[in-house]
Amino acid sequence: GRDTIGGAGGCGKLRILRVRRVLRCDGNSVQNSGSCAFLTTHHDRLTRLSRSRLFRGMSPEELNLVMERGTILHIPKGDTICSEGEPGSYVFVILHGSVSIYRKSKMIAKCKDYDAFGEMSVLNGRPRSATAKATTQVELLALDEMEVNKILGSDIAVRFLLNIIQVLSERLEVGNTWIATS
């Protein structure tokens, strides 16, 4: 099966077993867990989403459409968001916090506010190429494959795809540099 959010599912069966609250993006929420609390309004989320490279150059109306199609997740520090080798059908955008990306138990990247991850599995239909773990408490916007396909069928598709291509080419360049210096 593909990703499911909440319940006993995980990110390939979204292994988010301790999500404290899952919300649609239509208002305010408060998330308390430990010493950190999220108090994020819809407007704050739109502002943060506009800073993500995946959504660069989109109008407020287009960003609002993306937010309406997504789900907000609050992930406790230390939780695994998705696991290498499992099927994946969600793209995640970090609205607040940081996530470490691991391949074969070795950290290969650290994502922070406004970064996205998980898009490769959604675009190529292959299993997750890495594991993502919350290194702080994290607020994510999760877009499932069906919602991404709706975006790709809309007026913002070209801009969205060009942004994805830019992000992936930057990652490839970093990987090539790492290989060349190893």
C-alpha cells in the first residue's frame, strides 16, 4: 500500500504513530508537546509556504489552493516520518522545524524551514530512497500523490514542475560534488 496519515499507518505506511494533531489547512491551531508550542495561523503558513523553493513565484491565491489541498502534521522530535525502501505517496514541506535525511543509517542531508522532501517517490512511483526523522518538533504540510496530480493538472503546473526540477538538479549537483571529493 501507499502512504496513509495517522492511525497505525506509516510513510510507506507513514510511520507517524504519535502525531498529536492532524489538521486540514483552514484555520488556526495550537500544538503543545514538551517545551515547544506551535501557534500558527493560516496566514503564517501561507507566508512560510511562499518561502519554499517548490512554490517559488506562486501567487497568494495559488499558494492558498496548495494549502487547501494539503494536511498539516505536527511531528514530535525523534519520530520517523518516512522510511527508506517503503512506498511513498506524500511530498512534505517543512513549515517549522528540522528533519534529518538518512540513507542506510548514514545522515546525508538536513532539511530546515521551507525545505521539501519526499517528492522523488511521488514523481517516480518508486520506494522511498531515504528515511526522514524529525530532529526537532516539526510542523509539515503533507501533499498526497492525488493532490500533487491535481496541482500538476492546474494552471500552476509549469511553475511547480520547474521548481521541482531546480530542487532536484541542485541535489544532484551536491551529490556529484560529494562524489568527486570523496
